Amino acid sequence: ASKLDNLEQTICAATGSSRTKLDDKDKEKAERMRNRVIDVLEAHNIHIVDLIGGGDTASTVAEINKVAKERDYNIICEHLMKTIDNDGYGLFSPGWGTTGVWQRDSTLSLIKEVEATNNIFLAVSMGRDSGWITAMTTHAFLAEGKDKRHMQRIYTPETGFTLERFEDECFEAYKNSKGKLVVNVSEGVQEDNR
């Protein structure tokens, strides 16, 4: 009961997650999986399903809705976007623009905090394979007609990364900016593929 009480104030999915796709190459297996989903929902009298995720999740929602319609099962199955799909080159996600603006604005707040307190902030952004979200933070350091890039360091998967370089560059920037540093890092930054 206490876990259920806490759930309504928790930003997460409570029932776990899955990488299982309902569009398996094996047509018979895919058909069994799709029907199994509807069987389980029917058995528990569930008529509203919200799936949280990215592009694969959207496909799963489409499959569930298709099979439910074929079986005349009344359901509302929705996709709640979680992923920005930032790792695909040439793909489009409606979250990109919003994320870029949010990155700029939140980093601008960090800059003001650092300027007022002489501090170091490390901000990690989404981006397993690409660093465009992290790169958007540069706009904050050019905001208000001033170039404050001397107090920023950016690390993305595309630029190569070593802990030694990270330490050297951050220390240098911290020293040169008199104790003010904001470090923006993509989540996918790795050293030696680790």
C-alpha cells in the first residue's frame, strides 16, 4: 500500500520495462505475441494502456491498437514520449527544438549561478551516440551579447574523450576564469569504449 501511495508522486513507470517488440520477423511468433497482449488485457479487464518510450514504443502501441481493433476489443492505447531519439542521424523528433531551448535556458541559469558563487557545475545531457543536445549549451555562453565560452567545457561522443584531457582542460578553464566553470557532457562520452 505504501508503494502505491508513493507512486502517484513518483516520476517513473511502476511496472518495469521491456525491449520486446511485437513486430518479430517470425510472423507466427509476432502474431502469438500480439494476441497474447490482448488476452492478458482482456483477462484483467484493462482498457487503458499508456506505454512510455521512443520510436519502438510507438510501433508497439500501433500494433496493440491494430490487434485490438481486429479482435473488437475496446481499448485506449497511447504512446507517452520519453525519448528524444537523439541518436539517429537524419531522423526528426519533435522534442529536438524544445530540448535545445531548454538546454540553453537551463545552462544560462547555471552560468549566472557560477558567476555569483565561483563554483563548478557539471551538467550531463542525453546523447548516447551524438552530442547535439550538449552542443546546444554553447548558445547560453553567447547569450546577452557576451562571449562566455572561456568558462565552459563541452564533451560529446563525437569529439573523443580521455580523463586526462578532461582533467587538464577543466583545470585550465577553471584557473583562467577565476574559479568559474560549467562543464556540459553527453551521457555517451566514453574513454576507450568504456
